[in-house]
Amino acid sequence: MTTKAFVFIETEVGRAKEAVSALEQLEGVKSADPVTGPYDVIAVLEGENLTAIGDLVTGKIQLIPYISRSVTCICLAWPCAEILPT
């Protein structure tokens, strides 16, 4: 079963566009968008399992030089709509 995660990313000042470009090149990153608020970018990840998501975050995303901090939120069910009340 596919695992989905949302990654909230803080970048160095003025580097959000570069972060989005770098993220879009990574396999497993389904989308990356610059946003307003406490975070600079929100990325949506999909992987084979939790380990694949963890490897992507720690082995690739956190190594992008102008990404200073990230918070990863794993979706509890896929698709996420399955856990929302109707």
C-alpha cells in the first residue's frame, strides 16, 4: 500500500523557488509548492512504505543546502478521504 506524507519546509530567505525546483527533481515528490505562513514550501510525497518516505526525507530532502528545517506529517490512510467524516 502506498504511503503519503506532507512535508512542511522552511528555507533560507529568498530560496523557496530554488527549493521547489530541487524537490520537483526527486522521485517520490508528487508536488512542491511555495506557500505563505510559517513554512516556505509544502511538498507531497508518496512512497512504497514508511521507510521509503523516511529515506526520501532524511537522505535527499534534508540534504538540499537551502532547506533549513522540515516537518513531515504521514497521512493515516490512503486516500486521505477515507478517514474524513462524511
